[in-house]
Amino acid sequence: MLLLFVSSHGVTAFPKEHRIPVAGTYELRTSGGENLKLQGVVWFESMNEPGENGQTYSVLKLQLDGLDIHSPHSMGFFVARQLKKEPLGTGTYEFNKDIDGFLAHFEGVFGFASINALGEQPYFARKGKLTIEHMGKDVLSGTLAVTMENTRGETLSVGGEFNATNKD
């Protein structure tokens, strides 16, 4: 007996092209309401921040800004972990919490996207993975595969590669 289970709630798999974007750039694709190719500049910032609870958090901020003036977009991703745990570095970080806004001193992964071609509603990460394959002082590279949702319940899958430079 063969049992087959199909779910429409998974994260879309985007084929990895094994082509690292030029330093400071990203190449992503969307699927869902509209298939788009998103490209632009990307930078990262890594810091330690004291929390109101007395704990110190290691925070990684990844900012992506589109260069197409006819169809502007921007995305941001944050990874936060209490510093007393394993420090942030290479590895896979999963989106698994419903966070609809950046909360100071949260622990986990948060992401948002504003893509004019898809309307004025922002999208928030619901599930998926942000994988950091290389993390150095000046460069951070990896892949992204995430399903996002806006307040109207419209979903969008975003995936591809990034090669961020340090903001400093």
C-alpha cells in the first residue's frame, strides 16, 4: 500500500544555481501571486544588544534593497539569540513564529518584505529558512527560502541567494 500526502502549505523549493552573487548583491525569485525576479544591494550588521530583562542578545540584521526604480522593493531579516547560548554564525535559522513587527529583544528569526509590484501591504515571514553559508567580518553569504504572508492572507514564496557586505 502506498500512502501519498500532498500539502500546499510547504515552502516552495527554489533551485540553487550555485552562482554566488557579486559582493553586496542578491538574486531572489518569488512565486505565488506573481513570479518576480528581485535583485539589488544587500548589507548586514551584527551587534550585541542589552535586553530589558538583563540578558544580552546577539543580533544579525540583513537588509535588501531593490534597484529597479519602476518596481521598488525592500526586505529585512533579523536573527536574535541570547548571547549566553551559542553565538550567531553559519548555519540554518528557521522562521517558525508569527511575528508581525520587529519586537525589541525577541529570540528567533523575523522577516518582512515591501514589494510595490504586489501592492501596499507588507509581507511577514511565516515559515522557511535563512541559511548562512559563510560569515566573515566583511562578508556574509547564504540562501533564503521563505513563505511570507500579508494581513489579507495572501502568501508569497521568496527564495534565492545573497552575498552581503558589512554595513560599516
